Amino acid sequence: MRTFGFPLAGMLAAMSCAALAQSAPAPATAPPPAAAAGEPATSDPVVAKVNGEDIRASDVREAMSGLPDEYRSLPPNMLFPMMLDQLVDRKALVLLAQKQGLDKDPQVQRQMTRAADSALQNALLSRDVGPSVTEQKVKERYDATVANKPGEEEVHARHILVASEDEAKKIIAQLKGGADFAQLAREHSTDPGAAQGGDLGWFKKGDMLPEFSAAAFALQPGQITDTPVHTQYGWHIIKVEGRRQAPPPTFEQARDQLRQDMIQEGVRKVVAEARQGLAIQRFNPDGSAPKATDSAEPPPAAKP
């Protein structure tokens, strides 16, 4: 049996890792063997048999499409027979496991059931959600919800971070007396940006801790917090240098988040449909019935 220098264990591990990575288009593959004289041609011919069980050209192509780049870049006339050997080895392992009765082991049966369930779930979601998350659909969502809407408000701020409230209050007193904020930041702040005078640049509310953002966005340009702002990092004195309305993100910047949002929406819709009309009961971790009388989920509301 040809191995081409790639151990079975290594190839199986590579295939498992590839399944977790983003799929990429499969390279050109070697053509399947031509039909023998007198046999009807097929687009998915049998390319091997193991104890009478078929391995088809589509099985090889599917296995090839899941490989990482370092394997998929091999010449097709080398990759096809190599992958065919791997599928023969896999089939041989399955037959040996069945011969030894492992398919009757309860734990193995549970794993097989979970794998089958997962395949069905993925097939359902791919069929029902995938077509609604095309590049065109994502662009339409961008045009409708992002492109013509005003961007988020941003502030440009500096801060001085110290360990105690008393120290922060003393610095605020110096600032009220006319001291230079950037200079005091360089002298006292424990933040890595102290060397730049505590400059944080422009940021949105969601970019900072809630306590910090609430204080910063309450200030106008030139204003300094009257009292120290406490966060998990210490005590802050904040000065706002400017405010502006940020432009909306470009399609390239928003694409991934929009796509993710649309996938989540589609999945939630399919899940809601799947649960419709089901009798669902919940139990305690020990399997006992909960004391509450409403342990079963209420039936779905009737449609108007």
C-alpha cells in the first residue's frame, strides 16, 4: 500500500484540524478512472472496494477539500491515490472495530449518535441559513442598516492613572491651579501611555470600561473630571480634548460582524421553528423532577 511518506496518524490529525479551519476551494483533482469497455460512464464512479464496500470518487474529492494547504498543493496525480489509500485505511479500521464489537459499546454508540446528530444539525442549518447569508445579502444589510446611518460619537481624551483616591484628588487640585495635564501624566500616571502625556486618542463608549466611558462622555472639550473616577485599574483623572461624530464603518469593516449577526439570526429562527410544538421537560442535575409546577415548557402560543 502506498503511503508517500505521510503516516496515517499524521494525516488523520491534519484532517481533524482542517475541519476546524475555514474551508477553502478544493484544488483541481486527478480525473476519476475511465469506465471499462461496456460499462456505463458515471460522474461518481467507484474507485475502490473494501470487503465489498464502495469508495467513490466523490469520497476522495470530499476528503481532499478538507486538507490543509500543505497537502492540497500536492500534484493531483499524487494527491488522489494518496487520499484513496487513506480512505481505504479508514474503512479497514472501521471494519476491524466492527469485527471486534466496538460498535456495540454503549459509549461508542453515544459518540456515534452525537456525530450523526451533529451532521444532521449542520446539514439543516447549512440548507436553511446559508442561502440567506450570501455576500449580496450581507451588502444589502449593510446598505439598509449601516451605510446611511450616522456613526458613533467619539471623544479624544487623556487620563492620569494613580493607585489611590487621595493622590488623584491632589492631582486634580494641581490641575485646577493651572498645572499642565500632560506633564502631570508623565510624572504621576502608572498607565503605559504616561510617556505620551496620558493621550488615549479617539475612542467610542464601548471601547472603555463603563465607569470610565460614563465620565469621559459627560465632559466637553477642555473639561477635566471634578472627582476621581474609580475602575478596576485604579483612580483616573480624565481630560477631554475633543468630541466628534465618527463616520459609519465601511462595508469591509462591517462585513464580518454583519455576517455573524445574520448567521445568528438565521440559527435562532431555525431553532425556534424546530422547537415549535415540542413537549420539552427539564430536570434537576440529579435527574429528579424540579419542585416548581412549571417544569415543562409552555406550549407555543397559537398563531392569530
